[in-house]
Amino acid sequence: MSTSPHKDPAPLASAEMKAIYRRVALIRAAEQAIAKQLRAGKISFSFYPVTGQELAPSVLAQCLGRDDQMVTIYRGLADTLARGLPLRELLAECIGHSAGVCGGKGGGMGVARADLGLMMTTGIVGSSAPVGVGLALASQLQSSGKVVTVSFGDGATSIGAVHEAMLFASLWKLPIIFVCHNNGWAESTPLSDYSVLEKLAERADGYRMPGVTVSGRDPHALAAVFNEAIERARSGNGPTFVESMTYRLSGHYFADAGAYMNQEELADERARDPIEALRAQLLAEGRANEAELQALEAGVADEVARDIATVLETPVAPFTEADVVSDVYQDPGFQPISRTRPQSSALPAGPMRKATMRDAFNEALAIAMEQDERVIMLGEDIADPASGVVGISRGLSTRFGDRVRSTPIAEQGIFGACVGAGLAGLKPVGELLMMDFLPVAMDQMVNHAAKARYMTGGQMSVPMTMMTLVGAGNGAQHSQSTEAWLMHTPGLKVCYPSNPTDAKGLLLSAIFDPDPVVLIHSMLTLFGSSEMPEGEYRIPLGLAAIRREGSDVSIISYGPAVGDALKAAEALAGQGISAEVIDLRSLVPLDGQTILESVAKTGRAVIAHRATDFMGPAAEISALLYQELFGKLKAPIQRIAGAYAPVPKHGGLLGLHYKGADAIVKATQEIMK
């Protein structure tokens, strides 16, 4: 299906041609002015020139509608300026100035402005493609008519995330255009050294997607290709892969002399400068006269000079310590360890029913989807009749249709799509079947979901939920408990229920939380049943529960370790030891007030979890207790946790990896002496 334009494209109108020329002239003038300031040492940032690649982004911007959306990468100067972002806002952001479009928090790799449809810029090569899929999915579900473009360089076509995104887009016929600016270089590696294809548009063949290779020097051909792709997307006929053939007339980054480039070839390409060629074409075709172009160029030069001067002359706003942590979460006062408990409404006083945690999750999802059509769910095998490996989503696709979608086995694609859908205003829930697969999805969760609000200076947020399961006895690659990885990521919230009642209430809170939340659950607790209130209720994140009151020792735990703690407390009671059991429920935010009040009362603490002991959550809780209650502790804090080893399959070894209730009892006996 890969093609090149096979017929002469309809010529652009003169007004369109001049508008395109103004864009390319602005981009070139801006780049030259930025380079001058960098050489003079007046500004400093990592700058990636776009010299020679200005035309395709300018034509694309001319073709797109006002409400269409774009995600791009760090070499995004042309994309953002062509779309209408003022140079002063862009440059200020690039140098980390408070006057930047994102308040200086994103830098050149984090430029975004929603009202211009600039939804994301990223420095992670290729990773924005799944995010574009999520934006396009939102457009499809909401019937908004928006078309999404994802721009990247030729090197990104080697990245798995791009291929996952292309698969999702083709499978679901999403309104998205993949725009590959093929400048011949993946950083400093030539195309011939990393690809067996001469035309990268042929990669589209594997996804039954139209793939078009077009000259990045020909405005008429570019416009014809882009307009056709936009019409295809807007009419519901799916995505297109457009390969714009161009040449990078500079090194990969500013100050890269390009010694690895063929200098004769480079000189020839510079002699064929596409901007000079477009100018000559305007004159030759009678689209403009010399006086018009000189006036246009003078206006561009004045605009660039004015914007550069504005940035250099505008003092940076004084920052405070509060500014460092603002825009991480919606709540500007958010702390990972909370010192004030959130208010919680009482559980419904109505009927109760016997339910498993699987039932609880299913009911919470149904309530949320019934209440808010923005709630969607993505995951492997989740649609009926499969309903997922553990059945959390059973019946939901029958009730809510395409809002519950089984996906390819492609975790970057799943959670990148959740990020994009969240940016577009949906409330996506993604299921990551096993927590062991978290590393595959980590890029989207850590670099995009967690950072979107911060890098955009609070403009955007990703209200998404990741549900993931910790296996039991399934060996080293299906039983890991790696919540500490997530807790170490500013921007994410993490909860871990131990029973059906909490599972339902925490999931509903997570879905409607304005920040990205990871809800972890365990195979050990998934099918055990207990009484659960019917109807809707929510349990706030950051609110621990005291499962058993006591006066001699505080046993602090979460998830399946809560059952071990309660079992140990019962055994200790028979020995005359009164143990208070705290179920954290939420790990970020952590209910510091409940922990401190309990341990201040008992003077002793045992912390139990199945995650690895070294650098596990218990380490942070121990640090909190030693810092706040150093003089009040009657004995050293004890930790009962998984061994510093992969989780074994053998039952005997598994019992030694995490020793459970017996170890909690033994540790408590030691500190009671």
C-alpha cells in the first residue's frame, strides 16, 4: 500500500502559498536568531535544529483545522511555530523562563498549549505515538471530528511504541496521521545503517495502512497528501503514514559539527535549500512579487527580533520552594505522606451482600461507566466473552460497547492510549494483567502520565487509572510486588486494597481522581469473599483504616499482608499482647497521621508487606517513625517483608521468601521483651 503521489496534485492557492512561505520564513529566522543567542552565550538549552525540514510542518499546519490536535518531539520548533505558538512563549519555555508557555517547567522537550492543539512534546523518541492514539480514540468515541497528527523523525520508526501505535490506529480505524520527517539520519546514524527499507512508508504495509512517501520540498504534493490523509481520518476511514523526504542541513544538535556527514552531499543539499526554492517558486509562478516577499520577510524579522528581545529583557519571576512542587498533583498542597486525614463519608447503611474483590471491581467499573460516559476501559482480553483472565470486566462490554475494548498484547500501546485519552478529557482505566509487566508500560506511566501536569505548567492532566495484579506462587516473572517503583514517581498515586469493600470504594475514588492512580491488587485476595455495601460509595486515597485496636504494638500493613497481620494479632492476644492493626489502603498519599498516632500510643511498630525488604515501603515508614517519634519508641522498629531475591516458584522456598504471620508474631515477641 506504500505509494508516492501518482498524479499531479491540485495547485495551492496563492494565499495559501504565501501563508506557508511566511511560516517557513518565521521558522528559519527564529532558528538563526536562537543560534546567534546560543553562540553569544546569552541563552542556554539543548537545541535541535530543523534547518531543511521547515516545509512539511508548515504545509501540515496550513491543512489542519483549528480544533485538530498534534503531538510532537524535541525537534519540534517547526511544528510549534507553524501551529501558531508565539516565539516568545516557545523560547522562554526552552530556556526554562517563567514566561514560557508552560511556566518554564517543561523546557523545549515539554512544550504544550491545548488551545492551539499542541497536546504534547516529548524527549522520549517515539513514545508520543501511543499518546496520539489515545487522543484519536477520544475523538472517535466523542465524535468530535478532531484529527490527530503525530510527528517524529525517521529514527523513531525503529521504536516499538511507534509500531504498537500504528497497530492500534489501524485496528480501530482511528483519525490519526503518522508524520515521519525522514531527514536521513537517526541522530548520527545514516538510514542505510539501521533500516533495510529505503522508503519507511513501507512499514505501513504491515498494518494495512496507507503509506505515502512524498517530497518534503514540494508544497503542492505535501498539501495533496496531507489533505487526503486528513479527509480519510475525518471521514472515519482510519490512519495514514506520511513519509516526508527531506534532509537535515545541520548536525543533530546545536554545536554538532556533523563531521560524520558527507560534506559534498551536505553542500549540494544546502545549495538546494527548500526555503530558497519555495521563494523562487512563488516568484516564478507569479504568486507574489519581490516587494511582497521583502515586506513579508521584514515583518518576520521584526517579529523574531521583538520576541527575542522580550524574552531576554523580561526578568525571571522569583521562584519559591512551593513552586518546585506545584503542578505535580491537582492539589497544590499535596504531600506523599499526609499529616491530615481526608474526610470520609460513612459507608452506605443499606443492604450488604457477599462479594469477592473481583465482584467489587466489576461493580465499581459498572457504576462509574453508568455515571460518566467519559469512563472507558482498555486492556488485554477484557471484552466479553473473555472478560479478562480474572474476570474483572465481565459483562461490561455487553453493556457499554466500544467503551470497553480488548487490545493487542502491547502494554506501551495500552497505557500510552490511556495517557492520550486522559489528556483529551476522558477517564480511562487500563488493566495491566500482571504487575511484572510494569516495566513494559513504565515509560508511559512515569514519563507521560506522571509528568504531564508538571511539564505543562498545570495546563493539562491525565486522570487515568492503572489496575494491576500481583500473582501468587507463579514464579519470578509473575509474582513480583514492585509498588516501591511507583511510589518513587512524583505525579502518581498508589493504592492497594485488602478486601472487597475497600476495593470498590478505592477504585471509584481512583477513577474520578484528577491525577493518575495505580490500583494494585493481589491474587491472594481476589477471590476471598466478605460482606460489601451495595450501591456507590468512595474511600478517599490517603485514609488508612484501623482493623483492630490495641495498646502494646502497632502492626502496619497493606494488601494481602493485612490478613497476616490480623492473624498474628489474634495469636499475640493469646499471649497477652495487645496489637493494633493498621491497613494503609493507600501508599501515595500515605496516611502519616494514623501511623504516627498509633505508634505514639503503643511505642512499638512492626511493618509487614510482601514487597522486597530492601528499599521497600516499610523503609519509608520506618524513616517517618524514627524522625517523628525517636524519643518515644520503646523498641527498634521491625520489618517483615520479602527477601532480597526474585519470587521463587517452589512452595517451600516461597514460604521462606515471605514468612507471614509467624514472622510478625516472632518480631513482636522480640520487641516486647
